[in-house]
Amino acid sequence: MSIHLVGGGWRESGDPEVYGRFIAEASARAAGSSRMVPRLGVIVVAEEDADDGEVRRSYRAALEAVGPCDPIVTVVAEGEQLPSSVLSDIDGLLVGGGLTPAYHHALEPLYDEVRLLVADGLPYLGFSAGAMIAAEHALIGGWRIDGIPVCPSESAEDLEEVTIVSGLGLVDLAIDVHAAQWGTLSRLVAATQAGLVPGGVAIDEGTVLIVGDELAVAGAGNVWQIVETDDGVAVATLGGGE
């Protein structure tokens, strides 16, 4: 089973190239429990004025458009934390998009349990915020380092300084998202150069990085790899695009 990291770009019509392997892996796990259709635990931290019913409908529609599945969508408001029951009797876990610091707060009490489930073979898909908090050193927002702008302020996630926290630890490199669309590649480059993170990947919208026995990239965009070098920082693409 794999860890699927999506760079954002939600499409209610579904995106088989991005979500198909995740649902296939959840289906394989479900078969071990004699379930014909996989139960997908879907966690969404929504803004206070969001329509919870519409959020649930949107996530269900997008996933069901890709393949047979039973999305169990849990919506909590920013500032709330999740009960461990959201992880019960599921064949795959999808952590959605929104304000990344709010996702970190909502899921932090469950980090140990999620790690154990994933180690036991539960497929994990992080969409945008859900991808960012999957890292051991999780970059959760900000647009300045030592007061100097490193990305557009609109990408700051309500944080001023670039902020790193202890994340889920499912991958050992930092993750940034909406790379080409929001200009966040420069944030991850700057964070690596400043020694805040040991390198990482920045993922375009409509694109997934699949971390399993080997790395795979699928979708419409690129995954940008940032590594430390003797001379500073190097940037290269891992693949993707058409």
C-alpha cells in the first residue's frame, strides 16, 4: 500500500489518474475484510461558514466518479479536533484540503494512530493540506523567512513566518502544494536553503506523488524536487505532465 500526495486542484467530476490507484489499493484492502466496496474515511476541516452537506456531497461525488467506493466524510470546523472513531473500520484514509494549520490541529491527537494504520497497510491520500501534514517536518504555511518574502502572501495559510511543525511522519521530506499555481515552490526552496527543512517536494495541482515500493508521479503537472547541495539548493522535476 502507498502514500498518495496530491498538490490540490479539486475536481468534483473526479480524476482517475490522480485518485484511481488509491481507490484500487483501498479495494484490495477491503477484499481482505470480505467487503466488495471499500470504505474510505474522508476528513475535511471546513471554514466556519461552509455548508457541511455540500462539502460531503462534493467529496463523495468526486471519489465515486473514479470507482466503486463508500466515502464516509467527516466534516469539522476550524479549531476543532477529531475523535479517533473517524479511523475505525476503514480501508483507506483521505485527508482533504483547506487551511493547513487547522488540519494539523484537528488531526494531531490522532497522528500516532494514523502512523500505525499506514504501517499496517492502510492507504493514505493527502489532498493539499492533507499532503503537507504527511511530512515528518511539516511546512504548514507562512510567506516570510526572517521577515523576507519568499512566496506570495496569498499562499501564507494565515501565517506570517514560514512555519515548520512535527507532522504525521509518513514521508521524510517536506511537502508543499499548488506549486506552479500559487508560487509555493520558492517557499520550499527558501525553507531548504535556510535549513528549516531537509529538502522536499512541491507538487502541482492535478498531480499526485505516490510513495510506495518506488516513487511514481501521475496527473497533469509536475512534482518539483528540492535537495540540498554543497553549493546551496538544486531543483529538478520528478516527472508528470503530458
